Amino acid sequence: MKKIAIVAATVLSLSYSSSALAQTWSVDKAHSRFGFGVTHLSISQIDGNFKNYEATINASKPDFSDATFEISAEMASINTDIEQRDAHLKSPDFLDAEKYPKLTFKSTSFKKVSGKNYKLSGNLTMHGVTKPVTIDVVINGPITHPQSQKPVAGFKFTGKIKRSEFGIATAMPASALGEDLLLIGNAEFAKN
């Protein structure tokens, strides 16, 4: 009985200490941008971003190989620098921001490919549809911020999804609006 109690206490302390080592990294919005790109009329790319978003990373390993990511953005904060276009994108013709106010991403795995290159997989929910996606990530850092003296790291995210798979602008022909939506993010995170 004494051995069982010792084993149970050891298991509990190990599980506690591994979760206690996990650190939360919060996005520095002054040095970050989450956005998208889409082809218009098959000749040019229109870029945009979300003004209101949240992003956190939890990791216990210095190389982030056990990291989990959570990202959300308010669809009504979409910004392409053209107010009339932004209003149209928020409408039921595209994102229907009133009915589907948030985009969310929750990671399921983060795997090192080589050097600073990783593959981030997770579930993206947008326009009422959840689909698994995998995107490329390049990590810079971590380094110590010269002013705050906190560890900081930079992440560049790039990926591609099909708008029709999320039910976005399905009546719009691909010749007018590209089928591929590019996911683009450059983000700086600081350890809490």
C-alpha cells in the first residue's frame, strides 16, 4: 500500500511539474499583424487584416516544439483600407460578420520541419464551418527584449485555404475572386 501511495504521489508531482513549466506567451499587438490575401480578377492580390484579434501560445520547451496556439479575430474588424469594400466583406455576400462574428484557430500539433521551420496544424472555424488546416511557421528568437528584459519571439505564419470550403462567397466566380485565401501573419510574442 505504501508503494502505491509513493507511485501515485510521484505521478501527480511529475504531471504537476510538467504543467507548471508551461509558459504563456502573449501577442504584442504593436508589432503584429494577422491578415489575408485574395486574388481579384485573376490579376492582382488584395490584402487585408483584422484590427481586433487575440493570440496566445503555451509552451514549456525553449524550441516551442510542444507549443499550443489559440488565435481569434473579430470579423467586423476586417480592414482592407477601403471602407466601402470592408462593409461589403462584412455583409452576407461574404463573411456575414453579424451572424458569424469570430474566426478562431486552435492548434492540434506543432512540428519542427528543420531549423526554424515548423508545420502548425489545427482547427480553423470561420463562417460557421470548422476545418482542419496546416500552415507554415518560421520562428525568430527567442531573444531577450532590450527594454523589458522579457523573452520575446517572432512568428511568421503563411498558409492557404479554399473559400468555398468555408461557404464564403460561393456565388462569386473564381474569375472575379480567387478561390484561394492566403493566410498571412507576422507576430511578436512576449513571455508572461
